[in-house]
Amino acid sequence: MDFASRMAEEKIQQAIRDGELDNLPGKGKKQDLEDLSAIPEDMRTSYLMMKNSGYLPDEVRLQKELVSLQEMMDLAKNPEQKEGYRKQLSEKEIQLRMLIEKKNMNKNSGFRKYSGKITKASVYN
């Protein structure tokens, strides 16, 4: 542990002993921490900044739309409605593939390694 970490830890322990942390909001409640294990460590800060600002990269937005369309298609009882969702799904898949090719993302080894994990984390959060 380096000097700064030890100093910070000592200050925290002193504040606990002095009761300065007794009345903090959320004390004693379970903290809702986001699981970022599926996102590469060097990308977590930028991911959280984009997520907190409400920004979604086009590829993530399209992936979310694909998931929604797939769910609607699975739930559709009317064959014509199912076919309409199938067409929309196909169009979105093409858009996503074109976007990935346009950004040359498919040539990036990091993208190939983490794209499924990042997309999955973004879709369900």
C-alpha cells in the first residue's frame, strides 16, 4: 500500500471512530453496485460516463432494438404481425452489420473479443 493510500485509510478510520460517518444516507442499506465485469477494465470509465449521460453508441442502440424486435416477434400470435417483425429484424441486422463494417470494428481484436460481452451488458442495463 503506498503512502497516499495509507493516509486515506487512516483518515477514514479516524472519521469512523469520531462518528462522522454515522448519519450518511443509505447507511445500513444494501448498495446497488453495477456489475462491470463483462466490460474491459480500460473501457469501464468511458462506458459509465456514456451510460450516465444517456448516450448509447449506435451499435448498442441497434442491438437493443434487435432484442426488442425478437421478443415482439416471439410473442406475436398473428402470422402477418410476426412476418412484419421478422422483416424489421432483418433490416436492423443489416444496419448493424453495415455499421460495424463502416467503423472497421470487425477488424479490431478488442471488439471481436469483447463485443458480445459489452452488448449484453448494455442491453440488459
